[in-house]
Amino acid sequence: MNSPNFKIGIIGGGPAGVATAIKLKQYDFKVILFEASKYDQITVGEHLAAEAVHELKKLKVPESILRDHSIPCTEVQNAWGNSEIHYNEAIFNPFGESYILSRPNFDSALLQHCKEIGIDVHLETRISKIEARTLGWKLSTNKEDTEVHFIIDASGRTSKFNFGAIVQRKKVQDSLIGITKHLNSEHLQSIDRSHLLVESTSNGWWYTVQIASGKLISTFMTDPKIFTQSKMSQNDFWNDQLENSIHTKARLDSFEQTNDIFIQSAHSQIATQIQGNTWLKVGDAAQSFDPLSSAGIIKGLKMGISAADALHDFIQGDANALLTYEDKIRDQHKEYKEKRLAYYQQEHRWLHAPFWYQRILFAKQILNFSITPISRLTIIDSNCKDKILFLNTQLPEINFETLLQSIQLYPLAKDAITNYQKATHQKQMNPWLIYALESFKTIGIIE
């Protein structure tokens, strides 16, 4: 089928969906883009890596869109691993300065560009149902029904579409939310440059940036369970965590808090299945990254271009093009997880705290052992139900409740192990016991 006669529906008008649409239009496909919002909602993700300029150039996006809806980011400041600020200045980046976007205005301008180049854009159009057809799909919306030959799911991290595949929709790797507030200065005025501040605390980390309007956006990233267990309101919890910071608190000192506060999911995930013969996923619908990576937007742009290239090659007869696209994403995600772990492992001040040990401790990968057979073990956290539950997922070969009871009875490591073997009716020592003891020590159950 020739490109102009092949109709493609794209669900989602974020950076990934727009990039896919523009690239497909360059291939002369008939593209219909559905966006549920009208770009009047608060959008988190203001930092755009300098390398993204090259992706926008590939898409022939007018330079004015980035220029008019961003300001230069002169540096990234981070207090991570210790309380001192480290400065990563843009002058040392071979790609130059990164950008602080004014969103959702940037997204809206990209979508307007889509309209100008002939993409059929439907704002405030939510997909309510997808039905398979002989030659593609029927999309039911809150306005009308549309039939397409191929669907690209760019609906984001919360995508609910699995296109009839009998598989789990996604593999969620952690629980992470961002609680965001917008703050104003007494004399709010626009600025022409800004910097990004990242600061870790015991229950998560802060992301703070001032955008072009002069408004300050400050987000606390944490585990949803930590928030719910606090039994605080969103506002009280946010303020309580602010008190635990140093540099974020200082930066916010001259700003006035507004009543606007909201929560968004920010977990890492990858779809169990990313493509089929008449559909594929792109952007956060395919894989989502921790905001710590500051790679969400550039990832979306790159994946959009890659998805369009793959679909073009598939239509032209390359039967493996979509599978190759999926394999590439899985390789990227594996690399991303390794980098994320390495960065989180730079913070070691709060290994006893749930937010950190859940992201850093992989019991079966422990390499350094400090406990010897004659080590005397002391329980310092007996109220450790949540920690035990976590360790059970890490080392299901060990009964951690019984091991803790053995340590209570026999503080000497070798005696505790002997008692554990008797209690669990094991004739030989389980080699994972050493890893279990080190895990106890790492997350502050024993010392």
C-alpha cells in the first residue's frame, strides 16, 4: 500500500507522539493525531537536554518553537551523596546549554506545527474504545469514530491499551510519585536564564527550577507508600519534606507558596509487548524513565523518529522492522536501569530508609561482606516488618523472620546460623544466609 493511502492513528500529543507524527508525515503517510487535553494542564518535565536540538532539526521543527518557549539552563546543581552542592556547568557540555521549557506551551506550539504541515490533529479527543477490523482498527472517541490501518500508542506512562494481546501491559520496576508546587515571588517577573537544583533527602529527592515567567516549580519525588503512611495532606507532607532539605529550602525562601499542588506518577516501566503487526508503542507508553535521568523528552523525540522509521521500513517490506524496533528499546531500557542504579547508589546516607534501600539494595548482588562467623550481631530495629517484607522479595530462599529470631537468641553470627539451620531443618548451610545477614546490616536491622 502506498504511503498516502495508509492511514495511521496516533494516540497522544506529547513529544513522542508529535515526533512520530511529524516523521511519518515526512514519509507522506496520512496521519491522524488524537490528544485528550487542550494543553491547559500543568505538565512536569521542564528540563530539555542540549542534544535535543539535533532531534528537532531532524524533524525540521522551526527553531522559533524552542526559542520562544524556553530559556537557557546555565547549570545543574546537585546535592547528592553528601550535603554539598556540585555544579555541572553548561560550558563543559560539548552540546552547549540545555533548556528550561515553558510547558505546556512548548507542547502546544509543537502541535500547532503539526497542523501547519498537514497532520490531522484532534484536540480534546479521548479514545474510549479500540476495535479490531479486517484491515486495521476502529477508534471510538468522545466525538466520532475513525478507522485506521495502524495505531501508534503514545498515550504515556498510564497507557491502558494492549490491542487484544494476551499479555501484561507493563512491567513496573518501582513506585515513584512527584508532588509538585508552583511558587511565585513577591514581584513576579520574567527571567532569561535559569538553573536546575536536585537535592536528595531521607525520603526521596527534590527537583526545583525557575521557568521563564519567573514562577518556581518544585517537585518532591518519593514513594507513594511513604506519603500514604504519613497520613498527611499533600500540602502538609510537601512542607514537612521541605524541612528535611537544605538547599531547596533556601532557594524557596524568597518565594510565596500557592494553593496549587498536584501528584503525578513517575515510575519506571517497560511494556511487556511493544509492537504487533498493526500497532506499536512509543514514548512512555513503551518505556518510561525516572525523572532523575532528565531524559524523558529527548527519549520521546528519539523514539518517535525511530518508530516512524521502523513503520516505514515495515510497510516497504522489511518484515523484521518492528521487531528490531522493540529489541532496540529493550536494549536501551537495560542500559537505562544500569545507569539509574549506579546513580542511586551514589547516595548512601540513608540506606536504612525505605525509599533508598528499595532502589539500591539487590541482596543477591552483594560483593563486599563485613560479617564474619565470630561477629557479634545486635538488633537495632526490631520493628522492621516492612523491611522483612522487602527482603523476602529479594531472597525468597531465606526465612528472614526465623533468621531474626535466631539472632535474638544467639548474637554470635555462627551460632545464629547454626540455630537457623536447626529451626528450618537444613542439614547444610544455605549460602544465601551470608547475603541475608549483610542485607540486615545494610538496611539497619542489625549492626
